[in-house]
Amino acid sequence: MIIVDTNVIMAFLITKGITEKIITQHRDTFITPDHCFNEIWKHRNRWNNRNYSDTELRNVMGKVSRLFIYPVSKDVYSQFEKEASKLIDDIYDIPIVALALAVENDGIWTYDTKHFKKEKLSPKIRLLSTREVLELHPTKSK
């Protein structure tokens, strides 16, 4: 399992590229706190450059959460949020770190590592670049 940060989900939603290829080719690999989908929805007017209507966007996000990136309920990770808050600068990333502490995983895939206190995360939590995700889950040429 790889935990996906909100920025990776957004890249998946708005661009055609390596992020989309990795995620669609490895359906049972990616999880995220349900909070991330809520955050994406809340800020949809800022990033929705494909100009999806709210109905279209709900359908796309629903498909993503059913088929590609499984949202995990707060019930699973809530008891780790206090510990996670000491390992992260951005309060919006606390659920991601808490989920990483709560379940067995290969790491957190993120495009923005500056909020993570790397010296405190290791060896508990591994931050993964796209290259490292590809090493764990290579893609097939299409």
C-alpha cells in the first residue's frame, strides 16, 4: 500500500501523464485519508482547469475513489493524529501522516515534502518520489 497525498490526487485529476499511468495500472495499491477527497472538493474552484461541472466532478472523483485511490475513514487513523501533528508542519497533512502510522504501508507519495519533518519521520514513515513509486510499481508501455 502507498498512501497518496492530496497533491498527487489532484495531478491525477487534472493532467494526463505519469501520475495517471502509475495509478491506473496499479488499482489495488493506493489509499488516502478520506479527508483528502474532501479537501480537493472544497478547493475545486482553484484547480478545476478542465472546467468540470460539479456533477461531472463528483462523478470523476467518485470513480477515482472507487477504482483507483481508496479513501480510508478517519476511524482507522484518528488515534494517531496527535503523534502525527508532531511530525508535520502543515495541519492539512496530519491525516496523511496519521494514516501512515496506523496501517502497514510502503510510504507516502507526495510532490511537496517541505511540510514533512523528514528527520522525525524516518524510519517510521518513508516519503516517496514518483521515481520511487515507479521502482516499487513499474508501469507497462501502452
